[in-house]
Amino acid sequence: MKDILKNIHNIIITFQTISTKNLGPVSGPNRQRDLCTFCTISLDQEEVFLGCLCSFYDFYFEIPRPFLCLSFYVYAKSVFQRDLPVGKVSIRKDDLCKYSGKEHWLSLQPVDPNSEVQGKVHLEMRLNEVITENGPAGQHLLVRIIECQGLPLISGQNCDPYATVSLVGPARSDQKKTKVKKKTSNPHFEETFFFEVTRSSSYSRKSNFQVEEEDIEKLEIKVDLWNNANLAQDVFLGETRVPVKVLRNDHIHKAWYLLQPKGNGSKSKSDDLGSLRLKLTYIEDTVLPSACYTPLCNLLLKSPDVKPISASAAHILGDICRERYEVVLPMVRLLLHHNRFVPFVSAVAALELDNTQEANTIFRGNSLATRCIDDMMKIVGKNYLTVTLKPVIDEICESYKTCEIDPIKLKEGDNVEVNKENLQGYVQKVFSSITQSSSSCPPLMCDVFRSLRHLACKRFSADPHVQYSAVSSFVFLRFFAVAVLSPHSFQLRSHHPVSAPTWHLNISESPYNTLLSFFKETYMYDFFKSFQEDKCIEKVKKFLNLDLVSVFEYREVHKRGQGKKRLGKKNFKKRWLRVTNRELSYHKHKGKEAICTINVKDIQAVEKLDESAFNRKNMFQVVHSEKILYVQAGNCVEASEWLEVLGQVTRCNEGRLTTFHPSNYTGGAWQCCKSQSNNAPGCKPCTTIMLASLQLDIDCDRETERIFSLLSSNNTKLQDMEDACASMAVYQGPQREQEEYSKFTIQEPKETFQTLKQLRNIMEELQRQHNIRNDTTAQYGSL
């Protein structure tokens, strides 16, 4: 069944909203110049993005479901007014290829609720001639409304749809109505309606109307979909019209019809509403069954082990598509899913460092290593940002305090000292949140940063600051700064702030400037002077120097291990406990070698222990894969801190328990629930830790198909690279000019050539599988 389900379409859209021009006035008392404009993007009527138009945006999303239309809505917003629609740009799915890859100015169209329709309806219709004992009695029409698909959400929820079925003509309009279906966008009606179309002359005097045979040419079946709004006015969802005359030659007419706006979408002439400049990239991939991708997936996953790394399939992909940023994302996802990311990015970072001549330019370019780490942080670091920055960003966005300190941008009546005080308070909160967040940092990010620091120190051993700049260039400039500047891009805010005040830039730069003592503007020097104090610099160094892993320094506790294996005897002893994002250890003396070390990934639960268990206060237990470690903290505050920190560093563990025993096992039974089995499940639910589980929802087949599509679209470059390797080492004879292959990274031509040959063979087989499954018999309108 999996192979069948995998044969679906994976659609990827990337776009850049660039700018607007000549925006017309909006309805209401305010004019456009008084309002901030923002843009929403919708698939059919499902909103997928919201952002301010005052800046440049890149947005990337995948669509795992069918859709009909991609729409861009421009709104005007002010603090005291509701959102006012300015206009929209709608592009049907079939037309996206026309706009892909180029910039276009597209005219805004009016936003009309009656034209905002989506979905389709399945109808069965039949025109019957009724025969009685006295002969023909006329023609009757049968209309069966079977189902609808893809109806829009109303206020973010499934609608309550119903349908009206009408037979309309110049002098008649017969209407019938289905039952209301609750909370669904795909209602199944299965209702049949009958209409009398014509009657013979013998029945004409008994009827209230008479339709001649030729009037059938003017009759049509009209089906309207509505959302039942109970006490409010029902919402129009779309309509379709079918001429009765098309049924004459059909015994049964059964088909799907796309819903249309009212009046078949006829629009009245409107004023010029302005234009929106867009650059779209639209890609549609067909995902094959899983077995088809195994060879390509295995070749990519072997990349970290290939020597040199430039000869690996993953590096070749990044090399030939270096100008396309989206190429890295599917590769990063694939490596993350199979736990191969850290060795790969370490290898490509080492290669980049070999070609870096000065320490102050370390990891500053848009290289394969930096792009991989950028995408990794966006994938695994979202929850980390939520814990670290969201509370202070919410406070800043909702307080509306003025923070402008640029003399040129100050408005009349602004008090620069008050603004400076507001800004300094916000900067201090962000600074403190970041430098105190090491316990929340995902272990994967810690592993990557540790590797970068080690590589940088090895490459520039004479520079004592390179160990900081190697990490800060990512964690500050490429991670925290981006989140502060664009909180919506990490879902820290539902949309971009109404305005983009200077505090964004100032806050995001301050931690990094603290380290580098660098200021772009003279008026900022005094403001940041307080952040040059030794305490602030030491906080930043401590945050970076410990690889973001050391959480608690040595603290004195009493510990008791259950059992005599590994964890020692059963009596309580004084020990020094230390925890990092990687391991929990206890020591007989502070700073000395550990007596016991427990891998953080093996910890299954960290919970309080009842005082009655050992008749001791402030106790907690660490449940891991071997035994249970019982610990008594120095006081209630330290016990709470231990529980919080250990809960955070183990929140992503796959083997976390859902229940635990709040007491100990002694005398052949658990004292809390009296269960006699030592392995009995816990009797109390475990504490829910914020961000308890970071699950990467990665479909490796979709990612591998995306990689295959990218390789196929760059087949010419693959051939050029193969020719360059052949010229350098494989073939005998004169070599090509240096320019022919200088655009590729080729350290070992023979190894690279072999990888390219494997890639080519795999791609040919995948293309053959695509050709086999390419069904050209499908017709538009079929289910």
C-alpha cells in the first residue's frame, strides 16, 4: 500500500514578494498613505503566509494536496482600523508555469466576496421522457448531487455546506435544497431531485405553465453551494450551470464541475488598484515508490565518508547548483533524518576553512557549509527560538514603545533619551535571554558548533578569538538576528509587525557587536558602550566557549543508586553532580575525573521523588536505560532547578517515559502502587516538558525525488564536470583550459569521476521509472 500512496505529486513553490506601485485608495476614511500595507498568500482560500510589504521576502512552501489557485492579497492596516482590502493577484495552477523564474508586475484586482470560490461538485443528470397509458406525458429532469470536494474554510474552520438545485429559464425558476452537512469541506449529499421540463398538450390546461419543446434551448440547471450560517446570512461558496440541451444525446450525464463565481465571474469595471511585483518559482515533482530511490539515497548518505568530501554525491549536488539556494534544503533534511548531517557539514566546513586565508572572514560567504547550517538551524531551532525569544518579542511587539534613536529619523516631539531607555531595556532582555539559553539549545546545534570551533582553532591556531567568531557568525548573525528581524519567519509572531522600527536592527546586532567591538553608526557608540563591559563580554564568551552544552557547573548533592552495578552502593554519599547537553556525571571531588557518566540521550525521565521514599526532602530521580539514580539536592530551589534543567536537556529523547513511580521499589514491591514487578509501568503521568519532543516530519522519498529533479535540470553541468574530470586524469592527451573546470571543486578527479558515473546510472534508471509511470490517459475532470 505504501508504494501506491507514494505515487503522488509533490509541489514546491518559492516566491519573492518584491514591491508594489501606484496603490489605489482603500475604502473608508483613511487613505493609503496613512496605512501600512501587508500581503497574505493563499492556496485557494487557505491562508499560508502573512507579511509586510515594506521589505523583500523569500518564502518557500510545499503543497502535498491539490489546489486550483494561488492568490496574493494586499491589505491596508492601521492601529485603530480593521484590515482593509486593497486588491489581489490570483494565478491559476495551470498558469503558474508561465510566471515561473521571472519577475512580473501584476495588476491588482478588486476583492469581491462573491468571486472567492473554490472546489468542485459531482453531478449526475438525466433527461427522461415519461410515457403513460395515454401516450407521452412530457419530459422530466433528474438531477443527483453526489458530493463536493475542496470547499473553503470559513473563519479557519470547516463549513456547514448545503446545495440548492434549480431549473431556470426565461419564465421559470424551480429551486430545491439539500440537507445541511456539518463541519466538512468534502460533503457527501447523495440526494436526487426531479423537475418537470415539458408536458404534452393534453396536460397543458391542468398545468400552471407550458414549456414548448424549443424552449429547452433556454433552460439550464443551476447548482449553488452555500454555508449555513444559522442566525447570520448564509455565505455563498460557488455555483455551476449546465444547459439542459447537453442532456438530449446523453442517456446519463455524470461529471465533475469546478465551482464558479456568481454570474460566471463577470466583473464590473474598476479603478486602477496598483500592481504587485512578484518572482515565482513553481516546481512539481512526481514521487515514485520508495524502492526506486534506494540507490540515490544510499549514494547521498555515503557522502560524509568519501575522501575527499568534494568527490561525494552531496557535495557535487551543491557544487553544480551553487546559485540555487533551495537545492540545499532537501539534502539537509535527508542527512538529518539519517543522522548523517554532523559528519557531512564538518567535512565541508573543513574544506571551506582550507580555502579561507584570514580569520576575520571565517564563514562569511554563501558557501555550501553556511547554507547547510542555515537550513539545519531553521529546521531544528524553531522550538529553541520559541523558548528563548518569543516572550520578549511578544512584549516588544505589544507594548508599542518608541525606540528610535537615529537623529535623522526622529519625529517631532520624540524624546531621544526616553527612546534610548526603552531600547536599552529591550536589548538587555534579549541579550539575557540568549546568553542564559544554553540549556534549551538543541543537542544537534551544539554538536555542529563544537565541530566548527574545533576546526577553526585548528586552522587559525594563532588567533585566540576565532573559536568565538566561528560560532557567533552562525548563532548570532544567521540565527538569533534573523529571528529578531523577521519573527514571523520562525513562527514567533503570526505576522510581520505593522511597522519595522529600528529596535529590530539594534537588538539583533548587539550580542555580536559585544564580541567584535564594531559599530556601524556613530550615534550607536554610546548606546552600546554599556555592552562592552567585562561582564557582558564574559557572558557571551561563556555562552560560546562551552559549546553551548555546559548547563550546570559542579553542584554538591547526595546521591543513591538503585543496585550495585555501575552506580555504586545503595547508601547515600556526597557527590559533585554536573550536567551538560551531552552527559550527566557525578564526581567524588569537584573538577576531578567522573565516577560515573550517563549519556543524556539514555535518560528516560526526570521526576520528583516522594519524601516518604527515603524519609528525605528535596529528592528527585533520574530514570535511564540501566537503573534509577536517586539524588537529594541541597535545598528546594536547587531541586527545582535540577528538574527544570534536566527536563530541558532530555526533552528530545526518543525513549522518554509517559509514566513513572513517585516512590521507590523495596521489600519486593513499589511503595507507591504496591506493584510487585520491578519492571511494572509507572503509576503516575510524567511531567510534560515544554518542547518535550522534536519530531522531524521528513519524507525521505519526497526529498530524494526533489534532489533527482535538481540533478536532472542541471544535467549539462554534470556532463561538464564529468568532462573536466576526464580531461584532468582519466583520458590521455591535452588537458582543457583551466577556465573549463575552475567553476567546479575537483580535488581528486578519479574519485569525482567515479561518483559522477554512479549518479548518471542512477538518474537514468529513475528517469526510466518515471517514464513507465507517466500516465497520459488521464483526462481533465476525472476523479
